[in-house]
Amino acid sequence: MLVITSAHSRFVTGLMIPTRKTEDLLLGTWELLQQIGAVPRRFIWDNEPGIGRGQRRAEGVASLMGTLAAKLVLLPPRDPESKGIVERRNGWFETSFMPGRTFASPSDFNEQFTEWLQLANARTVRTMKTSPSRRIDTDQAAMPPLPPVPLHLGWRNRVRLGRDYYVRIDTNDYSVDPRAVGRLVDVSADLDRVRVRVDGRLVAEHARVWARGMTITDPTHLKAAKALREQFRAPRSVAAGDDLVRDLADYDRAFGIGGGF
């Protein structure tokens, strides 16, 4: 679970993401910021390897913070009190949202959680004597706006497609049109979809699988690979007048044997 809680209004947004890798953390952060509709001036984050530790920042984190014009504050290890607002709400989710629910898929979980958060944010908080939904306008007014253009986040890689015509995202393998074997392909993925392109042309698209160590095959790719194998194995016919029989005199001339007896 990735959760953002505004410190002033206590307004909460949350999302289940596939992994705690940097790519998914940044994708999830951008998704939640769009729900808020503005950018906090500071992000207070715990000692998360996917974001950074100490003076180190994970690849892409500094670029995102620069684009958002926001400051990243990394907390020292084992310091949950510094973000107690978030920790208390995480415990609240476990006791108030989770019990008695069933989920058919990650998307079903996120849909139910989003609906529940709408009710939770409308609930009056005793210490504030009002609800987060009524105070979020104050937070938004003090925040910078979202960047005017979509951010290029997520999993991105360029590889040469091997003979097995699969590409890997995280720990899962996804099939690609086998006619692209040997060519450079651009692989990208967000929280929901995996896409592969050759020179900008889409040659594979899959729903992203959240399980680990899976192989995902498009039946059309399997059918195309079978047709290419059969075509390769088929005997090639020789065109009329294009036989491979060579004049033996060519060999005599090559070895310097001339004339007759």
C-alpha cells in the first residue's frame, strides 16, 4: 500500500501497487497526486530503499522531485514517530477497512479502497472538529499546481528481442510478436499495462501481472511463431532455369588444367 496523508487537513489517498520498486513507487505517487490535484511542498518519506537511504536517492527520484518543485525529506531508520499521522492511519485501515472484505483482484481492491476513503475523508475528526474533505481546499490553495504535461514514469527499457520472443518486466516474462526477433524493441510498463514497440509501432500489449515468476503469452504470438517455424522448415523449391548444376569446365580453369589430350 502506498498512502499520502496531508499534514494539515489529514486528507488521505491510497493505492495498492504491484511492488516496492522505485518505478512502481513513483507511478503510484503520481497517481495519488492527481487525485489530490496539487503538489505538496515537502514529501516526508521513511527509510525506503526504493526512494533512498541517507544521502543516496534511487534513480529517477531526484528528477521527479525537481519536476514537481518539491523537497524530499528522508527520515532516519526506525523512526516511525516522525510520520505518526500516516502510521496511525495505516493501522486504522487494517482495523476498519480490511475486516470482512474479499477482493477479486488488485483493481477490485483499489476500487473498494477508493470508495471507502471517500467516506473516511468525509468523517469528522474529533481533534479537528471537522472532516478532511472540508479542509483539503486549504491544503490545495497552499500547494503548487501539478505539472502541465504528463510525466514519463514507469518501467522503460530497450533490448534486442531474443529468439524466445519474450521480454521481462520485474520478474515476469511477456511475449512479443516473433516477427520482431533480432530487432531493438522499446519496453514500457505502468501499474496496469505492459507495452512493446518497434520504431514506435506497437507489437505487444499485456495486462500487467502482479504475481511473480510468471510467463504471459499472447495466443496470436504463439500462432505466429508456429507459422514462422513451419515456413523455415518447409523445403524450398528451385525456380526453373535456376538449378545449381555447374559446368565442370569451371573447375578445370580454376586448377589451371587446359586443353585436351
